[in-house]
Amino acid sequence: MARYTGPVCKLCRREGQKLFLKGQKCYTEKCPVERRGYPPGQHGPAQARRRKQSDYALQLREKQKVKRIYGLQERQFRNLFRKAAERAGITGENLLVSLETRLDNVIFRLGFASSRNQARQLVRHRHVEVNGRVVDIPSYQVKSGDDIAVRAKAKDLATVQGSLESRTRPDVSQWLVLDEKARVGRVLREPTRDDITLAVQEQLIVELYSK
């Protein structure tokens, strides 16, 4: 499946805020979005001067922002939304919970990786186990009671060690618990909307896909 391999700071500038796509570097370095607070490209400054956006533009930008934060392609994101809409409850919250419980995101939340992209690589390279079984699918949905561990041969990887030692990595969420020494995390429960601290308006995404 195709994935974006270009400069991630360009994506942050397009959304007008830090998306923390470079992991540790976003915390320790001054991001281009702070130096050039307008979208990339020839017409970027002109777009920044526009005072009002249409409802569709606001909905589209919110969808693109969430999609880029979690590193999904359009088809993946749309399929996840469809499943969220079929579940009981509030569709927007269901969508965010589904995104949060992806294996690559859980690896990132536990601090085994400094970014979701790095977490995706750990999973793809078979460095991660779920309940003692190797899982190499980043989109795998974890459930309450699942144990997520870094495999024995990967526990001392520089990427894992560096991320865990970082003082600026995100705190472990309340729905997760981490045994840092053993490199094992557990899913205590399904996250709620209050556990998801991202500044996103999921209702705009629901409105966009409901047209």
C-alpha cells in the first residue's frame, strides 16, 4: 500500500499546527511551522490571509489532520469510519477509539517508539508481540487485557531505548500500564474520549462523510 514519504513538516504547515510526525525531534527542535506559519507552496501566504473558510473546507482539513496524525491512507481511514458508524454509540468517538487502539498507536503511547511511523516500523519488522504471539500488522486492534511486549531480541534496540529514556515522550495513558524494565505494556480498558487528548473536532469528520 502506498504511503507518504515526503517531508512531514510540509504536512504540519498545511494544517497550520504541529502534528508531531517526527516524534522526538518535534519536541526538541523548532519546527518549520513556527517559522513559516502558512501552507507550503506558491500560494501558501495568500491562503493564510484568507479570513473565512467554507464548512466543507473546515471538515476536510479536520479529516486530513486526523488522518495524518495517525498515518493512514484515505481508504484505510474511510473503512475505519464505516466500521465506527456501524457500532453502537457516537460515531466520532468510536472513530477516535478505533484509531487509538491500533497496535502502532499503542506502541507509540507506551513509549517504545518516538513516533507512530517509528512504531509502525517496529511492528512491521516483527519486533512486537501481543499476548506472546508475534503480530506484524500495524492496524491490529488491541483489546482490554492484551499484553503488548517488545520481543527479547529487540529490547535493547537504540530506537526503543532512546524513546523510553526521553523526557519529552508522551505520558502513558490512563488506559495503559507499562513495565518499562520488562518492555511490556497492558491494555487496562478501552479508551474513552476523555483519554484522547488530541485537539480534534471529530464531529466535523462525521459531517464530511455523511454528505
